[in-house]
Amino acid sequence: LISPEEWQGVSDGGDIYEEGNMYWKGSMHAAVGFPKGRSRINIMARGTPSDGIFPYMIVELDAEVIGEVFVDSQDFAEYPFVVETDGGPKVLSITFANDGSNEEINEDRNLYIGEVKIIKSNE
């Protein structure tokens, strides 16, 4: 389990992310132990759109992309990703790729990361 407080990272402009709130384009990461074999990574996330476009999230494990998705819910929803690993400590990273805003209509595209669960899969 990774809680929002455990994420570390900075935006492309050098702003520090706190508690899983990604207000700017950039990446954050957390170290986590993985079981050997297949696992499911369940990321709880929500986003705010701007100009009808939701945040785009890229997920990496040890610098290898394992999935990409538009976070198209303003309420926290689960976004699952499946990985096969040799087990042990890994670095899980989340990148917010498409920050944007429309000040005329007071919209700001942001990505919010909640809890992340790593579940050993028997599939």
C-alpha cells in the first residue's frame, strides 16, 4: 500500500508535489516492494478537466512504461495495471503529461493520486 503522503517528486517547473496532488506537469515516484510473479497495481486517482480534456497519466515501473490512461473521473476511481516482476524493491512512477487550464472559464486540469495497492495475482 502506498499512501498519498509517500509520493515524492517535482513538476517540470520545480514545484514540489505534496500528498499525491499533481497541479503541474511532471512526475512523482515511490519505492515499493513487489512479490515475484504477476501483480496488479491498483491506482486510485481522480482528475479535473480543462476544455473537456482530462489528465493523462503515464505509469512506469523501474523506468519502464507499464500503462497510460486518461483519468476521466472527477471522483476517485481505480485504474488497474498488471505487471510481471522478479520481485523485490522497485520504483513506481506516475507522470502527469498534459497540464492545462482555461482561465476564461476558470478550469484547471489537475491529477490527484490516492492510495495505490499492489496485489499478488494468481492468474
